[in-house]
Amino acid sequence: MRKLLVLSCLLCSVFAVSARAECAYPDSERGVAPAWLCSLDDYQDAGFLAYGDKSRLPSISLQNRLAGKAAMIAVVSKLLLHAQLQLAGQLPSDVQLVMPDAKDWSRVAKFKGVQILEKAASPQRHLYVLAGVKPELQADLVTVARKEILDANKKRLVALLGQAEWEKLLAAD
């Protein structure tokens, strides 16, 4: 029985190590990528996680900025989608919301709590940047996303729902 227990512990540790070893960089078979690159689940309790990447550039600073920008745009896209789903539950089923452009950098700048959480460079010098939102800021940023969607759809929603229903939607923040 004792040998069976030792054997099962050994097998579990082998599977745990092999599961970790499966995380490789998308652009390289060498090196082990950080776990967040393979799975965005529960990274330090942050939410709306996404990563951006940029291939090798002559300027490391430019590569950092472009990869970070891509990651932040992806996080804002997730926030807008989340807010859209919340709003859809409060609207009649036939109402289609127009999504604001998450790639608009002036819009991304309104989401003050989106943070760069970590960076990793592959053996090929491809840069990956993880961005997300800390738990204490998530509700505020969903409210910002909701406001952005409502602003983009104001004329249509007032025409469809009427001024009174529009004001109820605004007050629901």
C-alpha cells in the first residue's frame, strides 16, 4: 500500500511538471513560456485579462509600447463586451447595441485602471505583454464601459425606448 502511495505521488508530480512544460511560446519551440501566456485564468486575482504581442523591432521601447497598447486594447474590448452583455439584459430583445471602437486610443485612455501586469520575451525576442484590471477597479471600469456604450447608442435608444426609459438606463449605473 505504501509503495502504491509513493508511486501515485510520483505520477502526480510527473504530470504536474509535464503540464507546466506544455506551455510554450507561440513563436518558438525553445524555452518555457509563463503560465499566463497559455491560460489567462486567475492571474493574481486580476480580471479582464488579455495579452498583446509584438514581433522584434529595432527599438525595444517601441516594441514595448506597441505590445502594451495591443494588450490594453484587448482588455478594453473585454470590458466593453461585458458591459454590452449586462445592458442587453436590461433592454428589449430586439434592440441591437452598436459597439464603440475599442481600438480608439482616446477611448482606451478613459479606462484608467487597465494595467500592464507582466511582460515576457520569447527566445525569438517576440514580446508578450499581459494586461488586466485589479479586483478593486473592475466595477468602476465596467461602469466606464457601460457609459461608453450608452453614449454610442444614445440617439437610437432614446428613439426606441423613449426619454423616460433612457433616463432609467442612465440611472442604473
